[in-house]
Amino acid sequence: MWRYGVGALAALLLGLGGFLLLRGGAAVGPKLTATAFPLGNASAAASPLPEVVPEADAKTREQKRFDRYDKDRNDAISRDEYFAARRKAFARLDTNGDGRLSFEEWAVKAFDRFGGADADKSGTLTRAEFATTAPKRRPATPRCACGKAAPPAESAAKAGDDEDK
């Protein structure tokens, strides 16, 4: 039974220690003032702040979506307005304009990709040709605009030594 008491006491002490670490860590950092980052235009720094805080657009996401569909702005979406985007997409795929999509019209991108990858025009793809059909991945965008930190001198020197081997 005494083990439960010791465990509860230890958990309480760990929680208290974590709380003190977090509270103390916030006050340790340097405080930034308005003069820490001077503005390029000195007159802008002297101008007073506005009295009213600017507000975001009051429209919700659904209101904006509704407005995109409501082309004639009569606060009602007709059947034609609702299906207009789909009709345009269908018209782009219906290359011969007969109002019907054949398999070839629907899969035109796949046919083009296969034809472009089949370098020897044999009607089959080798492993090397198939590798060219892999989807192009977009490079990952960095989460911040800050540059990466330079590697420490030790790791850069070690990397240079590894390349020599």
C-alpha cells in the first residue's frame, strides 16, 4: 500500500517540477521592444496606431462558396448555375463534341502518358520506360521563410573526411 503513496507523491513532484520549469523558462528569454526591429521608414514608426482594430471579412466559407455558384447574384442558385462547372469540365473532355464520353476521351491523359513513355513504340513498356510514368512530386515547401542553420564546423569537416574515403 505504501507503494501507491510513494508513486502518487513522485507523480505530484514531477508535475510540480514541470510546472516550475515551464513558468521559469518563459521569463528567461529576452524581452523584445518596439525598437528591437527598426522600420525602414522613420515616419511610419512615429505614426500612431489606429483606434479600431481591423476586422476580417464577415462572410463564412459557405457564404463565399454560395456566391461563387450564384453567378447572377439573385440569392438563388439555379440548376444551370449549379452544374455550370461540371458542364465545362465535361466539354473539355468531350473532344469530338458528340455529347458522349468514350473511354478514349475519358482516359486521354493516360493514353498520352503511355504513348510518351513508350520510347520504342512497341506497344509495351519496359521497366525503364515505366519508370518515366511516375507522378511528379512537388517539392515540399518549407514551413517558414527562414534559412536553414549552417552545419557545425565539426560535422562539416567530418562529412569532408567521409567523402575522401
